[in-house]
Amino acid sequence: MKRKIAAFLITFAMLVCTYGTIPMVLKLDDNGAPKAEYGVLDISNWRFAEDGIIKLDGQWEFYPNQLLSAQNFAEGSVSSLQMIAVPGSWSDRMDTFGSATYRLRIYNDAEQRMYGLKTLSIPMANHVFVNGQSIGSSGNPSDDRSYDGRNKPFAGFFTLQPGTNEVIVQVSNYDFPASSGIIHSIYLGYADQIGKLQSKAIAYDWIRLTAFIMVGLYFIGLYIQRRKDTSVLMFGFICLFIGTFTAYRGERVVYELIDFMPGWLFLRIQYMSVIAAGMSLSLYVYTAYRLFCSKRVIRFMLGLGCIMLIGYALFFSYFQHIALQPVTTFYGVFPIFYALYVFVLAALHKVEGSLYLAAAAVSLNLYAFVQNLNIYFFVPLFTFPPVEPFMFLLMLTLLMSLRFSNAFKQNEELSFQLIQADKLKDEFLTKTAHEFKTPLHGMMNIAQSVLEDHRYPLTVEQKENIGIITTVAKRLSMLVYDILDFSKLKQGEMTVNPVPIHARSAIEVILKIFVFMTGGKPVQLINSVPQNLPFVFADPSRFRQIISNLLDNAVKYTEYGTIEVGAAEKDGMIVIFVKDTGIGIDEQDLSVIFEPFKSLKVDSNQSFGLGLPIVKQLLELQHGEIHVTSVKGEGTVFTMSLPSAGGSTEGENPENRGGEIESSELRNPVEHGYSFVTPYVSESKGTFTILVVDDQFSNLKVLIDPLERLNYTVIAVKSGEEALQQMEGGHSIDLVILDLMLPGLSGFDVVREIRRKYSLLELPVLMVTASIQPEDKIVAFESGANDYLPKPFNVAELKARVKSLLIMKESVGKTVDLEVAFLQSQIKPHFLFNVLNTIMALSYTDVMKSRKLITDLADYLRGSFSFSNIQKGVPFSNELALIQSYVEIEKARFKDRIQIEYEISEAVQSVMLPPLLIQPLVENAIRHGIGSRLKGGVVRIKGYEAEGHYWFEVEDNGVGLEQERLRQVLMPDPGTQLTSRSSVGLQNISKRLKFMYGTDLSIESEIGIGTKVTLRVPFGS
């Protein structure tokens, strides 16, 4: 606060000291020349050679609303003579808009000689005559608005006769409402004196104009190259607007460039340049010295400036009214005074370049002082040499140069530190990688020596395991070399290891990951790569990096539409394109997007960074190239090409192609030599069956061995298609271990297919992959995976995760068994009451039937309660006996309304089935199917074998079910509680079929026609 007060006092003192010199300046400007009295000026005693030029100030004859010539005065045809003070406005004698004539008689007793007159501001058109001869004009005065107004100062030369000489000035003004007439002095002197004065005035104006314009353009250009510092732009605008104002003040040098400018436009530009300069100065002070500024003051200045700009542009005559002149004056000087205060305050805080700021403050104060002397005290601008604007520009330019110099020094220091840190980092990576290389090579050499040691021959399984160790060690060695490649990239020594890649599968996996990176935007990702496209010959990790970088740019700058990845073979190359419907790239930027660290300012966020340069370098390393085409607002297409590995990829993996792919042997020699036939099925039958899916034999082997040691049955396949075939092939699978990157169907696709049939609890899926990106995990879980295990993994962790998922699966089975127990307990008292009533009635009419019905009821009850909750299966013949007992009871109750037809093959009699699998279907058909019809109906029970399965069908011609009701029974909405025996029974049967056989319950129903329920059990289950 003390510094603010001090800054205010210093600023006030500077203003008092400066403006307190006005009387002195005015006195110095007065050289004691004679003044005109009553229209006559006597210069007979004035020595021009010694005393200099004089001002034609004093009382002039004034003739309002008339344009008179020397002839009018000679003829005596003049009237309305008045006296008026010059310089000054005629606004107190007549309306500001109009025409008038000034007349001055000059008495001279010297000899005849060439003289000159120098005019300043006589708005808006004037014509000067001496002794009846025209010596110059500015515009064309007229009695109406058809005049040509421009108010440009000029110098005229003439011969002054001994005796009385007549000076007539015709003036017209219909544009400038503030003042009219001879408002600045007219200078008289010898011709050479006036010529020098005119040359000096024009030179001073051109010097000011050139200095401001050049500096302004320089700083605006500097801002274009370095957009971080807005104060640079504001300073450039200050200089441009002050330069514009200079061109429209003083000698009006703008007319030297634009001779045809009308007066109304001239005045608007003149005043608007003042307002714009004030606004720019306010913004410069705020952006350069924000800590020392008041936001309220800046906002007030900007708001008032906007109002005044609009006012001068649209309502000039009103804003130039005498009542609003103080507002214009205030806005012309207040930004300068406030900037002066801020500069002083910043200097007191000893900010960077305080000395320059202090000098700039003094220069700015002097510049404002000179302009105010000209405007309010009619002191010509050429009275003072143009030192103060140069000082102001020089000081602020030096200040900004100091800032840039300091910033450059700081950047040099930071760059040096970064270079040193980068070197340390590279050294650390290189040394660490080299430290890894030695033990890895030792591991591989020891493993190789064990394989080749004929003294101690190994078993086949031991050779396979050591071979896998060698392969894994080689892959880890490749990872070490990748770390070394990181440091080589900057040296241009990056290496790649191309192998045949199934492009569609690799791109499909990447696209699925990028689905979750669209941020919910309406963007569709399309994989148009043909399935039968030949393999692309590229480094797998670099290939993924290239595609990911291109997709990342496409997703970032595409708000809606499509992003398509397609490919084709052309001239031995695989041409891959990434096409989006995003914002596009400007044509002039297409040539630089592959350069490092290029940022394209299409919007505030668009920047390609290093991604595209890396893509270009990686492609060139692999004998490929990349091109880009783009239309602004329509989208961008990146087209890259890589060598083709040849051959068809349809349903084929490169590792299954034997010696056809030589590079595969070079890349993974042990991998190429080790293989087995898929699908692989464990010889021993374990407690659980696990399906393992991976496209590399070594990875399958790593998974098979520990799982078989845990007494699990393992089925191993190499593709997603094979995995789905095994799911449909009759195997009861308890867990799926799935790799993400698979040829053909990716791991994501396989999981989605599994989840269409099985829930997360019915068939758990463990995703195992080398990809450890967070997006991969998100996509895996969203696709339906239960768990995620990144490679390389610890075998103990694998076993723990597998056990956890199998325990969950087993708990689901126990839940199903408990539902069977629930079914057993659901023999309703109402059913027993009806059966007993039927037996009692028959005991009076038909004792034999009554006895048989008692026997059937006993058999039914014994069959219903004989199953243990944990019993896994009973022969179908037992289930059939239970069905027949139940049917006989219902037939005794409903007589001819129930008809049962059996078509049971002998082959299915001994099939082991879970208890209560078919009887609930028969009960449901009788009670809810034909039982709901008055005339009853027929229930057909079939059992046969076909297509590797045992088939069981229960069909009735009852009332049928609506499709919505059927959906609710089989797949109830979450939170819906179903307590009826039929609903729980159907759901339980469906769960047990999925859990035990991997099959499902099929129900076909139509209202009024009936219902058919079909289930199937695979052979050998």
C-alpha cells in the first residue's frame, strides 16, 4: 500500500512539474511579434531576418455565412462586418456548420520581396488569397455540403508589396461539429523561412509515423512467431494506432498517400485511432504488469472505449458535441496517466528493467504533454523535435529485449540441464540394459548346453521345458534391446525386427481398445481390412505403435462420424489407410505435420507432437512410407505402406505354414521347432475342464503343464474359431483361459460370443495377454472377462486365480443343487388332498383302481424324495418311472382329459441324467398346458439319439405361452422373485444343462397350439 501511495505521489508530481511549465512554454512560443488590431497588422518594424517568422494572430475581419473575394471588397459589396479573434472558433458568432470569410490587411513599408504563409488547422476546407491571388487551398470551400473538405495544412508563397496587402481566407465546414474557422495560427515569414518550417513540420510527422508503424509491425510479427506473451501484441497495436493518429494530425501526411479521402471518413479514423490507442495502452499495461493494475480500472477503460468507438463510427456528430468533448478529452489522456502510474509502481517494485520503465514513464509523460499543448493551447507539433516518442519506443523496446534476453538465458540454462539429465537418463538405460544382457545370455547359453549335453540325456518333456526357457529368455533379451533402441532413436539408429503379421486381427484388437477412448462421442470405428489380405511384413510392436498413433490422432480430432481402417495389396506392398471424418488439417500444414514438435493451432488444443514423426520414422525403418490428404472440415486420410509377406491369411496363422516363412525362424527358432496338434486334450480326466486359447505353442505349453499338475482336464486350441467349436462340441467346460491377440476372431470377440450363451457365473473367463495397457483391461472386462492376468505372470498367481474362478463356478453348481431340493419340497398339500380324495372315491366304486392309485402315489413320493441334494445323476429309466407314476395319478384324477404318448428309444434308458430334469417338464405340460383346457389334450414324451447327443422332448397341444411370458420365465428381470414351481423348475433345468453339459433348454410355444420343450445331452457326458 505504501508503494502505491508513493507511485501516485510521484506520478502526480511528474504531472505537476510537466504541466506547470505551460505558461513558460507559451511565453517562449511568443516572440513579441505584433498583433492584428481591427483587421490590420503593421509589420513595418518587424525584422524577419533577425527576429524570425510571426503569427498572424489578433483581430481579423469576419464575414459570417459568406464566401467573399478581393473583387467583392474592391467593389464595396460586402456587409455584416464583425471582428473575431484568431486563432479561435467562430462557434460563438454563427453555427459551427457553414461558410465564412476572414480578412486581414497587412501594412509593410519594406521593399518588395517574396514571402510565405504556413497554415495549420482550418477545418474543414479553406482557400487563401493574397492581394487577390490564390496562394493555396485545402479542399474546396462552398456555401453548401457539396464542398470538398480535407483540412490539410499547406504553405503558400507570394510577393508582399510595400504598403497595404490584403489576406483573404475562405473557410467552409460541414463535417466537424466541434469547432470551425482558423483555430490555429497562420505563420508569415520570408519564403525561405516558411519553406524550412514546412519541411521541418512534414519531416517530424514522417519520422513519428515511420517510427511507430515500423515498431508496431515488428512487435506484431514477433507475437505471431511467439504467441505466449500477449503484451507484445498489445504494444504493437499501441504503436500502430499512435502511428495512425500521427498520420491524421499535424501535417495530415495521410493525404500524401490517399488523396481522395472524404472529410467525414478522415475525422472518424482520426478520433477512433485515439480511442483504439487508449484501449491498447490499457491492455498492454494489464497484460505486461497485471500485478500492479486494477481490474476495475481496466474494465472501465475498455467498456468506455468500446462505447466511444461505436459512437464515433455511427454517431460522430453527437459524440463531437460540445457536451461530450470532456469525455473524449478524458479518454485521450487518462490511459496515458494511468500507464504512467503503473510504470512508476512497477519500477518501485524493482521489476525486471526498472530503469527502462522509469525512462519510458518520463517519455510517455512528455509525449502526452506535447499532444495536449497542440490540442488545447495551439502549440504546433513541429515546435518540439520528435524526441519523446523515440525515447518511449526505445525504452520499451529495450525492456522487451531485456525480457527476451533473460528468457533466452534461462532457456539456455534449462536446456543445458535438460541435456545433462537426458544424457544421464540415456546412460542409465544403456547401462541397465547392458547389465541385463550378460545374465540373459548366460541363461540362454547354459540352457543350450544342457540341451546338447549327450552325457546326461533329457526326456522329451524336459527338452520342451528347457526349449521354452530359452525362448522366453530370448524374448526378454529382445525387450532389453528395445530399451537400447529407445536411446538409439535420437541417434537415428533404431532397429526393427519384422515378421509376418495378420493385419486384420491386430487392427481389430486395437480398434476395440480405442472404442473406449472415444469418450462417448458418436464415432463409429470400422475395420475394413480384408480377411484374406496377405500378411504384412513388419515389427509387431512397432506395427501396433504405428496404428495406435494414427488412431489416437483420428479419435482426438473427430467429434462425430466414422474412423475407418482399411487395407489392400498393391505392387508387393500392403497399403493401409486410416480415414476419419474429423476437423481436417489446413493444406499449408500438411507439409509440416511429420516434423517433430509441430503444433497446429486449428483450435486451442490441436497438436500432433511427436506421434506422427515417430510413425514416419518407424515406417521408413521398415521400408515403408506414409502420406496424408485432408480437406478442412471433412476429414483426413493417412495412407501408409509396408512390405507384403506374401501368401493368403484366410484362416491361417503364420506359425502353421512350416518353412514358408523364413523370417519366423530367424525371429523365434525354438518357437518354430516346437508344436503340437490342436485341439489338444489332456489324456487324464480331471475334476474340472479348462479351455486354453493362445496362438503360440510355447504359451500354450506354459499354461498346460501347471494346470494338468492340478488334476485339471485341459483343452488347448490356437484360435478363437477353434475355441468356439470346442464350446459347441459337447465338452463341459468349467473355465476359459483366453489370449487377447488371436488370428481371426480376437479374444474380445470370443468373450462376447461366450457371454451370449453363458453368464459370468456360469462360465468364467480369465484373460491372459502380454498387453498391459489400462484400455486393454477395460475392454476385457466390458467384453465379459471375469479376471485379467498380464504376461509374463507368476505360475503361483495363475494357479490362485484359476482356483478362485473354479470355486466360484462350483458354488454356482451348489446353488443349482439347492434349487433341486427346493423343487423336491414343493409337492403342494393341495395336490395330495386331491389325490387322496380321488383314492377315497374309487374305494367305493373300484377297489382295484383305488389300490393301484395308492401304489402309484407311493412310487411318486418315493421317487421324488429319493434324490440327494448332491447326487449328480440317475438313469433315465428311474426318471421315466417317476414320470409314469405321476401321469397315472393325474389320469386317475382327470380321466379321459389327459392322454400320454411315449416314444422312448431303448438307447436312452440307461443315460445318466441329473435328477428331476424331465419330470418337471411333464408336470408343467399337464398342469399348465392341457390342464387349462376343458377338453384336455395330449402330451408326447420322446427320447432318442441323434447328431452326437441324446435328445428329450416334451410336447403338448395345450393353451401355449405368450413370448413375453416365456422370456420372463427363462430370463427374469433382475430383482424379480419367482416362487412358482414351474418358473423355478424351468430356470433350474436351464442352469443345470449349461453347468453340466454346456447346452441350453429350447422352448417353442404358440398360443392355442401348444408348447414344445427340447433338451439335449452330449454323448459320453
